[in-house]
Amino acid sequence: MTRDLDTATAAPQAPAPARRTGWRRLTMIAAVAGPGLVAANAGNDAAGIATYASAGSQYTYGTLFFMVLVTIALVMVQEMAVRLGAHTGKGLGALIREQFSLRLTALAVSCLLLANTGLVVSEFAGIGAAFELLGVPKWAVIPPAAVLLWALVLFGSYHWAERIFLIMSLAFFAYPLAMILGHPHWGAVGHNLVIPHVEANKDFILLAVALIGTTVSPYMQFYAAAGVVDRGAKPADYPLIRADAILGAVFACLISLTIIIATASAIGGTGPLDSAAQAAEALKPVAGQGAELLFALGLLGASALAGAVVPLSASYAIGEAAGVERSVSRSFRDAPLFLGLFTAQIVLGATVAMTPVDVIQLLIGTQVLQGLISPVVLVYLLVLTNRRSVLGPAANGPRYRIAATAVVVGVAAMSTILLVQTVLGWFGLA
């Protein structure tokens, strides 16, 4: 900063203000980027990529308008989560413990753990699958990856870990490039972005719920609020925190759209895919080896990011609900439950991912499960942000309350339809 001022004083030329403006913009972007961006990007994990790729291969561009609606929902949900963290100084788990009964707190934490268990395994399976596409066996990379992610959290501060998480997010830029290599029909893309497309069948509804589950994942709200608190943010920081949440949600959903478009333009109409790795392999003969490589790199970065964020979200939630120390910046001695849970999840996820487990069914089932659990977590979030006793003047206003309620009801309705269809299917009625 001093060097810039000295230069400006010595040679006050016209380009200098432009350079300073450019640096100021980069500084603002760096200042804004934080828990919201990390949490939203973590949603584009191995299971998420598989779901988005399957949407493109199965229904081509037919789910794009639905994803626009999901983007709006994610923006609102993530904003409410970080608003709670910034204005109360407490994570979502801690607020649920304070504002609800012990049974309801246990319900919220249990839902999160249930959804996260399969996710942690899928993240390490995604790391293995990405390296297998590059010709490296999974047994050679999953254990070192687990150790690196564990050490990142255990031996670093929150700010240091957050910077690493943001660097991992750069891998997502691989997907827009893969989309371009797929040569999409832009007219059809534009049409499906603004015109709704709905199919009244179980497969489409199942995919829609999975898209909700992987985009508006329960762990993202827990991580976003807890990350704001762990970062040490105050109410005065809320404008930047809010910008981070909104920009993060929009960026993550744009990446999701590029994954759908990339697979739709290359292999649309070929039916559902079973994994992100299968999507990468399918792109190769159509869009070229470059698209396959980009998909593999994106899968690696996404899985590594979520491999740390997913177990952290559960550790934050349980630590908050139990009222014990929980921070990435603390040592194992200071936060044994928090870091012990994180360690256990890393070990479990890496170990199961190394076995011949049916990862495909695990990925699909996990996303649907998240879609069913999401309404439960969103109800807690909505009630907390509606209460002036919790947020004071920062509580949801009348219009925001109506819009947020519509989001929760919409997600719940989709989940209920899927649940009813599944139960009817057990009896041969659907």
C-alpha cells in the first residue's frame, strides 16, 4: 500500500488510479470470500457432480429452470444461516439447543449425522475416482488425502484452513471449460433457463429431490453459520458476510448449471449416470480428452473440499449442541470432542471408501436422503430467523418471511411427494 502511494506521488499518471482500483477490487473480493463461498462450493461435491451430470444426460436441458429456482432458494437459505452467525455470535447447533427442547435438538443433530455419514464416504470415493481417471489406483491416494485433510484442520488456524478451502474452489472453473468443449445448443439452453419443464413421473421427481438435496444440503447451513462464528465476525461485518453468502451461492449454482449443460450437450438423452467418473468417461469420445481431464480435475478439487467441510459441519453441530469448545483454531487438548469427531469421520470415510462398497447406490441414496432431511433443518433455520428474541431488528421482515416460508414449503412438498411415491412403490401401487 505504501509503495502504491509513493508511486502515485512521484508520477501521478492516469493509469495509476486504474491500477489502484483493480487492486482495491481484488482486495474486496478476497475480504468478502469466506464461509458462505466455502459452504456453497462444498455442495458441488462428488455426489453433487454425479447428480448434476445425471440430470444433463437423462433430461438434457430440462432441469435448468428448476435449478434457477433452487439457486434462489440456496441464496435465501445461506443468507439466513450467516445472518444468524454474524448477529448472535453462535452457530446453528448452539441456537437450536438454546431455543428448542432437548428432543428437538437431538432430532436436528441426528438428521445431520444421518445425511453426512454417507457423504463423507462419497467424498473420499470421489477423490479415488478422480485419480483413477488419471491412471492412479485409489488405494494409493485415499490414505494420503485423508491424512492431508486431517492435518489441515488439526494443525492450522481457521483463517489458514479457510484460505486453503478457497484455493480448492478454483478447481470448479474446470467445468465451464468442459461445458464450452461440449459445444452446447445455446438457444435450447436459454429456452430451458426461462421456460419450466416438468415430467409427472417418479424418476423426474426423484432427480428433482436429489438436486435440492445436493444443492441445499443441511450441512451447508451448519457450516456457514459456524464458519462465521469461528472467523470471529461481528454484526458490523454482516454486509461483507452477506455478500459472501450470496455470491458463494450464485457461483456454486452457476457451476452446477455448467455441469448439467456440459453433459447435456455431449451425452444428453442417453439416460441416467451412476457417478461423476462415468460422466467424465462419457464426455471423452464426444467432447474430447480435454473435457474428460477437466471433469476429473474438478471432481478431485470438489471432493477434497467437501471431504473437509462435511465432517467439520457435523463436528460444529455436535460441539455446539453439547456446549463444548469447537474451533479449527483450537488444539486437540482444548477441543477434544470437536476434533475427535472430525478425526473419526475422516477415518471412517477413508476406510469405507477403500472397500468394495457400492459407492454408486451410496451416492444416489445420500442425495435423496439429504433432500428428505433438508426441510427439517430449514424449518429450524426459518423459525430462528423469524424470532426477534434471537435476532432483534435483524429478524426476517414480513416479505422475507413469506418468501422463506415458500422455499421451505416447496422443498417439503417435493420431499413428501417422493416419500409417498416410495412407500406406494413398496406395495406395488406406483
